[in-house]
Amino acid sequence: MTKMVEKVATRRPKPVHIKVNKQVVVLPDRATTGVGIKLEAIGQGALIQPNFVLSIRQGDRFVLVGDNEAINVHRSEDFLVVAPDDNS
């Protein structure tokens, strides 16, 4: 008796290039969190800390992204990370 092997389609994550404080950061996949973006940026040399505040550019303004907030990033999206006491 021959066993049928079922092929299961698996989605391979594709790297996504974004900008964090004008520095290119490569994420392993589109699906991430606010803290995931910061940790990847730190691992790739960004001079930020995990407790810094993350925001994403939407038009001509930046909108906060929470650490545990799920987000699907897109190529070339622009993020800003500042110290929590920065009043800029």
C-alpha cells in the first residue's frame, strides 16, 4: 500500500527593507511588533534602546506604534525612534 504524501503550502517569510531613523533595517518578515522592529534595528547597529518610543510615518506626520502592537510592515516604510524623554 502506498501512502499519499500531502504537500502543505507553507508561506516563506520574505525580508522587508524599512528605514529606522533614516537607517536601512532588514526585517525577516512583514509581520512583526513595535518591539520587534526596535530589536532588529538595534541588532543591525541602530543607536537606539528597547525602551525608546517608536512611530511610523503616515503622510506628513508620525503615529505611535506600541511595543506589543502587531504590525505588517511594507517595503521602504519610514520609522522614527526617540528616547522617551525627547520632546521633539
